[in-house]
Amino acid sequence: MAEFNVNVRESGKVKVLDLHGYLDAHTAPELEAAFTKLIDNNSYQVVVNFNSLNYISSAGLGVFMAYVETMRDNKGDIKFANMKEGVYNIFDLLGFPALYDFYPEEEEAVKKFDSSDNSEK
Amino acid sequence: MKKELSVNSTTENLKSIRDFIKYEALDAGFADEAANKIILAVDEACTNIIKHAYKYSIEGLINISVLNENNKFVVSIIDNGGHFNPNEVPEPDVKEYHKQRKPGGLGMFLMKKLMDEVIYNNLSDNRNQVVLVKNLPQ
């Protein structure tokens, strides 16, 4: 089995990234490639599902920091869902909860995008 | 007894480094949660060596040794990528960090948060040593 992989699917207008395995300095470029592709396709509303991610180092956290502003500048965001406690603790140590939205379930994160679209109208 | 692992400086080896540390940390008596902190701290230290000391050259060597003494789990990581002064790396202000999106410094910050002690030494022959210490559960 691959050490890490990322799968992209659609939930309405929102793109959902499923992360699997171990996200470190070796595998972070795969996640960067996925984000670059989303931006190329003008997809800025992104939910990352961490359900199958077992491990993250600062190289992985850096990827979200590198892309979040582009998403937000284009009326999108990167929202996090289904994170295991051990992985969440690392995000917490680096101050992410003050600046990013975390949801227990993917569905809620996706809904949040839908409701913010409606409120703009 | 001292256990050692020596690997080339490539991110491909981070997995074997983590496996080695996991085995030793659990063997020393740490619970999963504490073992995971040590694993991440060692990953961060080695990632910094691969990136900054060896600048992604695979020729470099990383020597890791683990010692269990006086109720302390001591991980020593040595590279010979040229001397490095940890005081020149500013500690990130986490809020500012997110605004500036400047990479770097996060690994060292995490290491400090995750371990009980982090010590940097300049050794002879252009070698650097990072010592990561975690106190064993009493």
C-alpha cells in the first residue's frame, strides 16, 4: 500500500479531498499537486476529510498554509473534517483552530459552504 | 543499551526512521500518545537536516541513536552538513506565521513543544547534533 494518497471527489459544488496514510516531507508534494490542480480548475471550496490520515508533520501542515489564502481570495476556503485526535493535536499546537474551521463530520463542513453562498445572495 | 540507525539523507527514509523510533519508544515503556510525540519530533529534526543541512542531497548521512538512561529516553541525531546556529532561527509567532506564510521554523517549534528537552551541539568535523529528551513515565 502507498504511504500516502489523496483522492478528490465532488459533493455538490464543493471538492472533498480524502487523505490516506502518512503525510510528511516525503509525501507532502502529492498534496501540493492536488491543490494546484484544484486551483487550475478554479475550484476554491475545499473540504479535507482526514478520516484515514494517521500521521502529519509540519511539512503537511505547511501545504494548507500555502494554499488557504488563494482559496479565501476566491470566495472559497479549506475546511477540515473527521480529524483523529492525535492529528488534531498537532494542528492545535500550531494555532490552526483560531484560523481554520474544523468539523467533526464532512457533511457539516460542506453545508457550511452552501449556507455561506446563500447568505451572499 | 544504545540502539543505532544510520540512513542517507532523503525524505524517503523518514518512514524507516519513524518505525525505528516507534519500536524503541514503545519498548522503553511509553504509551502510544507519548511515543507519537517522540516520533514526530524526530521526524521534524531529520526533515530539517535533509532540507537545511544537506539541501536535499541524498549523499548525506543521518546517524540516530537512542539511549535509555536515568529515566530519560534520549535520542541523538547527528549530521555532518556544516555547523548550524539554532539561535539564528526565529521562533515563529504562530499568528504572524499564518499571515506571512513563510515556511520554516515550525519543525523546531514543534520539537520544543513535544519533547522535555531539545539540545543543539556543534561537534568536531562539521558535525551537528540534536539531542531530544523525553522523560520516561515514573
